[in-house]
Amino acid sequence: DAKTTQPPSMDCAEGRAANLPCNHSTISGNEYVYWYRQIHSQGPQYIIHGLKNNETNEMASLIITEDRKSSTLILPHATLRDTAVYYCIVRVMDSSYKLIFGSGTRLLVRP
Amino acid sequence: GAVVSQHPSRVICKSGTSVKIECRSLDFQATTMFWYRQFPKQSLMLMATSNEGSKATYEQGVEKDKFLINHASLTLSTLTVTSAHPEDSSFYICSARDLFATSGGTYNEQFFGPGTRLTVL
């Protein structure tokens, strides 16, 4: 699977949008971009995924650049409960179904 | 829906003993489950892929005789840490793939358990 690069940490103010970048410059055409987050001492929580189109759900929006070499996860109105480590993962939709986690971005939402 | 449980949530054992951790998919069937290990302030590391009715596939560097995996049914996988030592102390997390989910599309097919914290004294 392609590797991803994320900033180690970010912070934003409560109520503001949190924009988390992810670089995946070696992504292949059949690889999806997945985002998970992990709140302290819990299992990872699925957020969103996409192939090439922008996606939105009740949790977040995923913006993928046209060349697919990078993406941004947007939490439109961050709350204190969004403080977590966010993982951007690129994976092939093959029979292994593996998710290989990188180091992620530690997001701190400030009051 | 799509809930994965782990038992126990926390376990403390003496060095040399074996510890079994259960991973259950509560409201869906999972032919494939995954086991991860996470040390403090580090990311999740995939240990093995557990397939119902067959042998687990271990990632490079993971001792299969040390970490025994059994996936006897479509809703249960177990990880046994044999002869545990203090360096095995870690946060163990499982995930389960929904058997009937279609990869791709907009549906997420893999769900994580809450984790088991193992402390070996």
C-alpha cells in the first residue's frame, strides 16, 4: 500500500473548522483514501473514505485533489470531543482488506 | 449496528502466564478479523489477519507461536499471548470485516473493537 505523510500535530479552536492534510503522492489508481481517528485509549473509529470524488457524511468532508496525490479531512465545526489522533490510510480494495496505520496527526481542539 | 467487542478490557498477569483476549462481532458476521498492537504514544501495528476456519496470517516479525490466533466462528476470534513477559505489555486491538459488505463504494466494511490493555508484571 502507498505510504502517507501527515503533520504530527495540529490544533484548532472549538467551533472552527479543522482541516487535516494528508500527502499520498505515490497512490495508485485502485487505492482508496481512508480516514480513521483514535480517541485516547479507545479503538479507532471510521470517519470517511473516498476514491477520487469529494465525499461528505455526518462526521466530516473529504477533499481529494484532482491528481489524487493529497487529500484533506475537514471537520466543519470542531468540538472538544474531536480531540484525537487522525489517521489517513491508503489501501487497495483487494482480498487482504488490510489497513496499515501510519503515525497520524494529533489534533487538539482548544476551548 | 456494526459493533465489535473485546474481552477483557483490561488484564494484569504475572510473567510466564498465558492470556486470552476475545474479539466478537456482535451484530454482523466476519470471516476476516485483524489483530493490532499499540505501544504508548505509537501507532497501531498490524500483527495478523485471522480468517474463519483457517490458519491466521502473521505479519513479518510477529511470532506465531507467541501469539496464537483462533477464529472458530464467524463472530469470534481469540488472541492468546503465551508465556507473557513485561515487554508484551501493550494495548491490543481487533477489527472485523463485515462478511456481506462490498469493498469500495461508500460503505465502510471494517470495524474496530475498544481494545484490551495487557499489563504483564
